[in-house]
Amino acid sequence: DQQVKQNSPSLSVQEGRISILNCDYTNSMFDYFLWYKKYPAEGPTFLISISSIKDKNEDGRFTVFLNKSAKHLSLHIVPSQPGDSAVYFCAASARQTSGSRLTFGEGTQLTVNP
Amino acid sequence: DAGVIQSPRHEVTEMGQEVTLRCKPISGHDYLFWYRQTMMRGLELLIYFNNNVPIDDSGMPEDRFSAKMPNASFSTLKIQPSEPRDSAVYFCASSFGGGHSDTQYFGPGTRLTVL
């Protein structure tokens, strides 16, 4: 039972354009969402997060949008750079029921072409 | 700080053998997490500890898997006996605090191949 799903295994965009990575979840108890980025042969690193009381959070070139009614979140990267090429994982947590547990999606491989 | 340290980085073993993966969390962190990454399921939480005590092991796939944290600076994940379906990348992560906004820092992972 995959509670967090990233339906696109891969995404390819041109440098300078916008990258949009999508994530869907099924557990209505999730109240905090995160994105992690992973380069080959390295562990995931935290990128950006959003609480369920917000619908948008922005950090430089990265913006996360949350649509609670649709149980959907997305990560926008503008403008995309070749160094953004990595696997991006969406994650969610439910403070009241799951404590410190993070539930991750399958990941999306982003390739930014020069 | 050196970050989370994992060893070995790569492990190749034969079915039926015992495998032990090791992790040294970031000094001062009180939470430690073990994850497994596969293509099909992405990152799955196996178990996590708080102050060396296992809190949630519901992600441990079966009795062949066990994890220990004898002290604040060391943890092991053991698979005995190993099977080909255990082949995956295993990550250790640590955090200071277990709340939502407490960032988990991941190690580089151990790539396990069971033949």
C-alpha cells in the first residue's frame, strides 16, 4: 500500500525552463510534507518542506505547492540548472499517528539538459 | 562534522550468509533511522531509535532482519540469513529531535547485493 506516490519515474527539461515534479498521497492524516534530493552514490538531502496549514512555500528557485483537497503536492524549480539533475523524493508525515516516521515516494529522476 | 557514516559502502554476499551493516550517526543526534531503497518502493523506513531505544520497527520486513543501537554513536542492521530479494541500498539517517521540522541527515548508503 503505497501511501505516497510519484507517478513519473523520470522527467527531462531544458536548462532555464521550469521543472515540475508531482506527488500524490492517500493518507488524510499526513500534515507535513518534504522534498529530498539525491545525487548518485550519496544519501538524500533535505530540500524544502511545507506544513498542511500552508499551500505554498518558497525557497529561492524552489517552490512547493500543496493542494490538500486533491491530496497533491508539487515541486517547482525555476529556472532549472544542470546541477539540479538528481532523484527527487517526496515524503510525508503524520504527527499525531506516526511520530517521527517519514513515508517516501518512489522518486523521480530529473535530468536538466544544457 | 563528518556527517552520518556508513560501512561498508558496498557488500556482495551469497544467499544464506549473514550481513551486518553499520552506522555512526552525527554526534549529538538523538534519533537514528534505517531505510531501504528499491526501485519499486522507493525509500522505506525499516526502524528508528530514540536515545538508543527502538521506537518503531513496523517496517522491518521479517524476522531475518534485526537492528541494534548499543550506544549513541553506533548502530547495526543485520540480515540473517540473507536472500536475493534483500538486494537494495540501505541508508542510515540521524536527526536532532524527531519532530516534523527536525531534518533527517542521511549517510551515503550501503549497496547490498545478495547472489
